[in-house]
Amino acid sequence: MMIWIELLRLLKMFRERYPWLPTRVIKGAYRDAVRRAKSFRERVKKGKVCKDKPEVRRVTITYSDSQDWRLEDGVIKLRTHRGWVELHYRNHKQLLQISLQWLEVS
């Protein structure tokens, strides 16, 4: 229960510190933190963790709404507070699977 209270406190702090960030980005980060915390707690219960808190090795950005990102000509375009940002990527099997699933839905 304590970890959820801490996450709610962090959510409020981020909203106050970064009011220009869209709410969907803050909520995406919050959802990611909740997933990581839940996974960590499950691993602790199974005895697979020797640490007292989770270690974040990779940063993730969650764009769950399709209006906030586009996939065009080998470039991922993300909507930010400064407009559209282009991310060039290498073809990757997992990215291809995600984009094909997205095309099937739309």
C-alpha cells in the first residue's frame, strides 16, 4: 500500500513541476511506474530479487493514444508540447509486429 501512496505523491509532484507536459504523457509515465512496481513486488514475493527497491535500466515513453504518434517513411513522429518530433529508427521485429497490429485495428 505504501508504494501506491508514493506513486500518487510523485504524480502530483510532476503535475506541479511540469504543468506544460500533456496529461496523457504524465499518465503514461504513471502507468509505467505502476507496472514496474507491481512486477517488482511479485518478484520479491517469489524470492527472485535481492534489492529493496526496483532498478530502472531503460526509460520508456508511453503514447497510448494513436493521435499522439505516427509512423511515416521510416520515421516515428511523436506529438510533444513543442510540436511533432521525429525519431529515426532501425527496423526491428517487435516494432514491425506492433505497427502491423495497429494497421489491423485502424
